[in-house]
Amino acid sequence: MKNRIKYSLKIISILMLVLVLTACGKSETIVPTDPITASATANINEAVKEIHIDAYNFGFTQDPVTIKKGDKVRLRITSSEGTHGIRIPALKLSTGEFSPGEEKTLEFVASETGTLEYSCNVPCGTGHREMKGQLIIEE
């Protein structure tokens, strides 16, 4: 009986360790859930244009970001200062909150030309309202 309890405790300990280690990852990928955009991102790993945007108090390092219509885009978003988030209303995409040392990822296909606005979606202080950027999608 004692051996069975020891064995069970070892298994539970190993499972807890695995859970803790997997929970320590800070990277999160946000992919759109609407069927039109989601199907367009199904093969997002093929020829992806990767762009890094760093958020700081109170702006973004990439503004504007220029891409081509049809590009498969992966935005890697980090913060070098403060807690922020990004929202792209025209694509119905947003990240959750992220802090320095964390990374969020947004993926989409640039299906139409135009200028899309993005902004911080986490109240981050006095300059929050000015924290905006643009994605320019060219032909």
C-alpha cells in the first residue's frame, strides 16, 4: 500500500512539474476566429512576412508598417516599456495584455488594400490615447 501511495505521489509530482513548465511560456498566438479570415490564415506558415513591433510608453517602433496585398503576415509584438496591448479593429484582431519580456503574435492575410489603424488596447497612462500606428496594404 505504501509503495502505491509513493508511486502515485511521484506521478502527481511529475504532472505538476510538466504543468508548471508549460505555463511558463510567455508567447501567445492570436489567430482570427471569423470563418473568412480564419480560412485565409490556415496556411499562414507558407512564405510569411514577419514584422516585429515594439510597444513603449507611448508609441510603437514600427509606424507605419507597409505590406503588400496577399501577404501572409505575422506581427510579433513586444513591449520594451510598460504594459500594453494591440487592437486592429478592421481585422477584428487584438492581443491581450503584455508586459516587458512577453511576446504576442497576430497573424492574418492582407486581403485588401488600404490603411488600417492599430492602437494600444490596454490603458497604459497619460499618453495612451496617442498610442496609435498604421498598417499600409499596397497593391
